Amino acid sequence: MKRGMSAEDLYELNSVSDPRFSPDNNKCVFVQTGINKETDDYFSHLFILDMEKEGEAIQLTYGKSKNHSPRWSLDGKSVAFVSNREGGKNQIFVLSINGGEARQVTELENGASNPVWSPDGKRIAFLSTVNNQKEPGEKESDKKLLPLEVGKMKYKSDASGFWKGTFHHVSVVDVVTGEVSQLTEGENDFTLYSWSPDGKNIAVGADLETNKDQSFIHDIYLLDPESKGLSKITNGTGSFGNVTWSPDGKFLAAIGQDMKYYNATLSRLWIYDLEAKKFTCFTEGLDLPVGDFMAGDFQQGAVLPGAQWTEDSSSFYFVGTDNGNTVLYYGNLDGEIYPALLDQQHIFGFTLDSKNQRAVLAISRPSKPSDLFLLNITEGTTKQLTDVNKEILSKVELSEAKSFEFEASDGWKVQGWLMLPIGYEEGKQYPMVLEIHGGPHAMYGNTYMHEFQLLASKGYAVLFINPRGSHGYGQKFVNAVRGDYGGKDYQDIMDAVDYVLDQHDFIDDQQLFVTGGSYGGFMTNWIVGHTNRFKAAVTQRSISNWISFYGVSDIGYYFTEWQIESDLSDIEKLWKHSPLAYVKNVETPLLILHSEKDYRCPIEQGEQLFIALKRLEKPAKMIRFPEENHELSRSGKPSLRIYRLNYIADWFGEYTHIH
């Protein structure tokens, strides 16, 4: 008899990502990621599928290291990839597809990433980290413990910690000689996209504004690898990236947005005509964001490649976030757009074979964690290519997520999902956990969530919805939360609870629980300060005080201005939207989970809430996760991710009576 999913089953699960067709479309290389329980770390390896034969994928790399970002040379004879196998630093390696050992082609002190082949196969462009504050010949190990001098607001980030005087620059390496040449310079960070078919330009991105503390743009440039000259093709009014060249070199496709609604602006697909020097928004009439905005806690190394062009340079495919799914769309230069695969799914990677009208997609569903599928574009049919979780899924039962739509108090349509508890029996009543996503500009939907499956296995129904502010429902919907945190978004969530209670007699309305992280943590804090209908709550990496958040978060000053539409000149408004202001109302037992090195929602946000609650002798407990940042639930140390899951389940369990 099958059992439900446990927190510890995370050790047994594998994820696949970043599929890439070979130039002749006969093979497909991809990345498979798992967890090494002994080292308490992730490992990833390259695998290859023979598209002309039936059979399992062949493993190309081995060991305990992380091998990822596979990229084919144009002749299809070699794959460049990134690995930390030598000394723990990411370097670029090249592997002959005919066999043999991978050959290391970079050996840089700060590592190398993001390989991009030149069309002639002689060079690889890549990103490297350059430290402008280090003396020549000085090693990182030589550095003494020194004070951190801070002169700019953007001096820290949740992803990389405190700024250490480094910048990301584009370099190239000669594949035969190993000679490295740096192509960009200065106190700027560059991103690297793609090499033009004629080899004369490399598409890169950067913000070259002098005062970057006040700048939030990201422009596209064409970089001449010979002269190192830069030509700007966007106009400095938005944030653009994911640039891909048409095969004939006449057009660029890019994904980005004009910042009209700040970070609530829908990302769109743009086309640049190199001859006419015209940059046009292609998906203006498509009221959804281009890209993958699905909230999740499982996929590792997910990469969307940007728009993928067909051989004739007149059409392309891209992924959009749409009503709880990510959808593969087709478009052409005549302006046509329509879905190529619209299903209950999360597409988080794809590669195109336009010659044979097919694509390989990385797909997840609520009861299908992660696998590759072959799409026949003409017929609209899919065929599963991998089964990377066959062993663990043979032992466990997973709960399906059933979608529903309801009308909020003010008439807005809102989408949600309900998962039944594992072992559900008619006539019995069950407790329910309400889950709230972060962002707020993200989306819950049809993807695998380990946390949800764990709670279902513990006997809970799981409710998750996309309140206004979520992606996938148009520009008006995603923008509606700005300036109204704790307003109509809160009402959407409460209306959803009322709706499912009205529709389903098996849910015990005296045993409701709530949790969420980041914005979901803010909303959890807000909920317990405004209603006592939940028996217990868990707030994760949350915001409790917008006044202090303004100055302590790595994005605090501009995120607060964009989202709350206020700054320190209006303390009253910031306090009005702060859950800490309502702490005297809290009667719900609250567990506070926070990471020590969370610079996005710093741990002082959790500390303030904890002390305020305990001072009033309210039921509260705080768990601090060492060395982790805002991404604990998704990519943190595996053992700490499992601790986190069990803390949530155990806290709810203390207040649950299943009957």
C-alpha cells in the first residue's frame, strides 16, 4: 500500500532542466539534479537522449560535483558546460560527444559561467567576476578581516551577500590555446546572451547609468568581440534581456518590460529589426507576462532559453504565464500569436526542433515532479521521455490539485486550487491549510509542491489561490495590489476560504491553518492580526514592519515605494500597512521561521514580531536557520529544508485533531 510523501523524501527526488537539442536535432542534452544525503548538498549531471532511438538517457558526467549549463558547439561535436569539480569553483569544460574526458578550458580565480559558443566553434564567450579592489597578485586567501566601507545603497543582495568590489564581465576563451581575453570593463555588471550568426556581435546587457542606486533599467547592447565596442539598441527606459538571434541574423528577440507599473509591469516579447533599427513590442495585445512566474519549492536549475526561432527566421516559440499554467506560445513576424501547448502544466524549460516540428519540454504537474516530454507541434501531442522519479513515486501516493474559480466580494474573478488529504474518505471531516505565495507578483498553479504534498500526507486539505497581485491574469490584476497591501488581496484570500467551506462539507471550519513566505509571510502576519479564525499559523521569511524594511532590505527603499506607494516621509501609511501595528489583536499561535542571512526580508522583521508577541504573552515561537538566505525553501541546504518542512507540519500538528 502506498504512503503519503514525507519531508525526508526530498532526498530521493530528482529534477530535470535545461534541455538542448543538438544542431542536427538528433540528440538532446539536459541536466539532472539530485541530493547527496551524506554531503548534505546538491549534485547535477549531464545526460543525453538519442532522439532517433527509443531508450533511456545516457549519463555523461559523474561524481559529487555540480555540472550544468550544457551548450552545443555549432558542429555538434562538443558540449561546453560549467562544473565545480576542480577546487569548488565554477569553470568551463568542453566534452567531446564521441567520448573521453571533459577538458577544462578556463582556470580563473573567481570562476567562469554562462558559456556561449562562437559560430566558428573556436571561442567561447563567458561571464567572469573581476575584483577591481584587489591588488595585482593578491589572492582571496590573503585578505585580512577588514571593515566594510559602504558608500552606496545597493551594497548587498540576498543572492550574493555584501558587495566585495566585484563586477561581472564578458570574456572569451580560445578553445584550443586556453587564452582568455576580457571584452568588457569598468565598474559595471554585464549579462551575456548570445553570439550573432555571423560572429560579428555578441548580445549583452547592462545598466551603464552612473548613479545605479537610482537606476532600475537594464539595456541591451551589441558587443564587437574584436574592437570591444558597444552599441546600445534599447532606449534606457526599461529592463530587457534573454536575447536570441534569428538564424539569418536580421532580428533579435528579447524579453523585458518598460517599467510603467514598476515591478508589477508585465514582461513582454520584443523584436528588434537590425536593418531598420526598430525595437517593437510583439506581445502588446497578449495580456499576460512572457516567462515563467510559477511559485515553487522543488525545481533545481530551471532555465528558460528566451524565444526560440524557427529555421526560416520568420517565427518563434516562447513561454508565457497564463491562468495557473505556463504555456508554450507560437508567434511570427506577421503578428500571429497562439498557444502551441495549452495544458494543466508548468513548463520550465524547452528546446525547439523546428525542422521536424517538435520540441522537448521540461514539465511539472502537481503529481508529476519533473520530467522531459516530447511535443509533436503539428499534432499537439506529448510523449514522456524521462522517468527520473520512478522509484520514489512507486512508493508514495500524491494528491491532485483541483482548480476552481470563484467571485470575490467585489465581483473580481479569482482562481484557486484544493488538494484532498491523502487517504481521504467520504463522510469524514478534515483540517485545511491555506497556503499564500510570495512575490506578490508570482503565481501558484499546476506544478509540484513538496510542502503541499507533505501536508496532504499528514491529513490536511490544502488550499492555494492567486489573489489580486498575482501574475497570470493580466496587467490590471497584477497591478491591483500596489498601494493596497492588506486590502482587497486579503479579502480575496478570505473569500476563497469562505467559498471552499461553502462548497465542501468535509473541511472542518474549526480546524483552519495558514502559512506563507515572503509576501505570503506578510499576509500570514496580516491575517492573524485581523481574524482569529485560524487555529495556528506559520509565517516564513516575512515582512512585519514597512518602516524598518525600507532601510534594511536589499531592495527595501525602492520596493516599498513601488509597492506600498509611500516612503519615510509618510510614516503613518507605512505603519498602517505593517502587521506589527496590529500585534495586540493576535490570538493565533504563531511560528516564525526566518533565515539568518536573509537580506531580502531581513531577520529583524521576524525578531520584531516575535518580541512584540512575547512581550504581550501571546503564543509564539521563532526558529532561526543558520547561514541561509531568502531562498531556503527552494535551494537551501537540504537538511535545513527538511527541518523547515517538519517544523511547519509539527506546529500545525500540535493544534490539530483529525477525526
